[in-house]
Amino acid sequence: MKTLRTTLLVLGGGLAALAPMTAPARGPTPADPGLVTFSAPESIKRIERSRHKVDFFHLANQFETQGNKAFCGPTSSVIVLNALRVGNDAVAKPQDPSLVTAEDRKLLPAGVDPLFNRYTQNNFFDDKVQEVKTRSEVFGLPRGEGAKPDGGIQLRQLAGMLAAQGLDVKLRVLDDSLKDATLREELKQNLKTEGDYVIVNYFRPVLGQKGGGHISPLAAYDVKSDSFLVMDVNATDQRWVWVKAASLFTSMRTQDTQENRGYLLVKEGKTAQAARSTP
């Protein structure tokens, strides 16, 4: 996620404070990114005929919109974490005490725990995740004395955060050496396979959308239209959309703070897999 130099600036799904300026998107901007909103009749046809949509049903069941303009990365992460781990008793899942106030608790019968064990945008930032990047740093707090603010979350940082949560994460930074055909096949394989997910980091203007860098899960692929379904976590200002594959790849081949954007391939880590298989 890349952001502009300003005291407090909103860019699509990300909030940045005093971050370096966004570099312009590299490569040609597609004249028609082929956006089709999820509620459109054409979208219904695509989801019905898609053979690469296993992830859609798991993600939709755990979907939530981002609670603030900086949290597209954490929101995408908790959707995937819950899709992987809800119902898996072998993995200890956190609670979020902030969801129930002290006043609320006084009204409950003694011994009643009102909280679910699941990931939220707040408890995502546990001690291990904050070793990678803290919540305050996401909002622009410099990491140390003399350091520059680094608001928002870059894709490589998000990969480290998810790895800190015990997931197996592969980072794909898109440049000209990665051909569209290779990317398409890797994403298609993921979307038709149970138990792994894709989180994409792209630049909205390339798709003709308002804002800047953004992060959301991919949910499906349709061969006939050669398009991917982006499950946009900014449900306040945007909608889930089908995007032409070439346009999506172009939007990921854009410069962020340190390197190009891209995507993450995410699945359960070996420790949790071993725990689940142990009788």
C-alpha cells in the first residue's frame, strides 16, 4: 500500500501519515479494465459457470468490511485467517475484549463469556505481528528515533504479519519478468484448490477507481471473460468487482514504497496443520 506525503491522507483503502510520495503506475493504463459489479446479471453468470471458485464460499462466509480507511490489509488477513481456522479446534484463536464493554459485562450472568474466539481487525495486532509492524506505525508513528513515518502496510510487511500468525505465505512481487500466462495459471490453481487463498495488492487508478493502493482477497476466476473477482474489503465506497486479468496484473505492476505491488499466496502453516492431524 503506497501513500502520499501529507499530514493525514486517505488513499483508497489505506491511510498514511507523512509517507513518501506515490510513484506513478508503470506501464499503460488499460482503456477498459472490464469492471463488472458483483450484483450485476453478468456477474451471476460468471460465478455460476466458474470452475475456479472454491475460495469464494469460504471467504464470503467470513467476509467483513474494513473498520477504518487504513485497515484493508488487516481486514483481508482476518477474513483469510477465519476462513482457515474457524472450526479448527486444534488452533487456539484469540478473543477481542474491546467488543464488549465493562458495562455490558456487568449485565451478564456470572461466568458467562460473551466473546467468540476468532480474529478481528483489532486482535490481529498481537505481539508477534507488532514485531513486524505495530498498529501505531500503520497510522504513521515512526518505528524509532530518527526514522521516517511509514504509514499503511506494504505487501512484504503484510506477508511478514501473516507469517507471524503462523501461516505459510508466498510473496509474489510483480515485474516484467513474471508473464501474465504464468500468473494467471498460478492464481487459477489457487482459486480451485481447497485451503489456500490469494490476497492482492493493486493500484486503484489503473482500474479506473478512485483512491490509491489497496489490498483485498481474490475469490474466483471466470475463463470465458478472463476475469478475476476481487472481494473488495472497502464495502463502504466500493463493490466486489470482476476485473479483466490483464488489467489486474497491470494494476499490481505498479511501484509502492520500496518495490512493486503483487499478491500473496496463503495457506495454513505446518505447525497448525500438524496440530490438526494429531488425534
